[in-house]
Amino acid sequence: MQEYFLIGNYKKNLQKFFSDGYKNYYPVKKKEQHFTFDEKFTAIEQHYNGVDQLYAIFEFIIDLYSEIESQNKFVSSYVTSKKFKQIEKSGWIPENDDDTEIWKETIKHISLADQYEALLKRLNYSLDKTNHKLNELDNGSKSIVEKNRIEI
């Protein structure tokens, strides 16, 4: 199916994806005074130390991805190479122009989806090893909390 769309090599790296996403989709109120992705990272590095710094970066990346996904019509359709192979095996083909447009974007970003999946696996592994977990809050955002922590 990939050959059907005649798409060249569109590999993208995660840093560029997040940098562009920060610029184009991250809400101004969340950016505070940081105009670029790099400035936001620098602020996190200066404000936090050690494991807290790592957790702040994790939370920021997850929040940023969530913002990009909610505002970009294609990102929620991205699939990993494993999922792509399953779709190809099933024989599915796009049924209309909208499906075709989305599928073209999906194929372009398989590598990116693989990278993000690997990042999330590493994040969850790191959290598990430090007895922490990613917790979804009532407002939909996510926060890192200690496992088995008693809330008062």
C-alpha cells in the first residue's frame, strides 16, 4: 500500500516535531515568557534539579504532544511501523479523498510514531524504576506522582 502513494523518504525526528509543534500549537498561556522550544527546555533545566528535572521534561513533552494531537488533524492518525504492517496485511485501502489525505500523512510519519512510542516506553520504564507513575488529572493534563502515595 505504501508504494501506491509514491511517497519519498519523509523521516522526521522527534526534536523537530516537538519544536515545530511548540511553535505552532502550544498555547501562549503555557509558554509563559519562553518563545521557543529550546528556551522552554533551558528554563526547565535552570528551575529543576536531578529527577525533578527529568519529570518536568517528561510532563512537558507529554503535554506538548497532547496539544499537538488535539489541534493537528493528522497526528491522531499516526501509526507505528508495527501497526502499519497490520493495516497493510488487512488489505485496507482509503475509501475517499479525506482518508487518502490522512493516509499519506500517516505513511510519512511512521518513523516519528515509532520514535514517540520508544520515548513513552522509556518514560514508563524510568517512572516504574523510581516508583512513580503518570497520573491523569481531572482537567485532562498529566502529572507524575509517586506510586502508593497516600493523598490527604
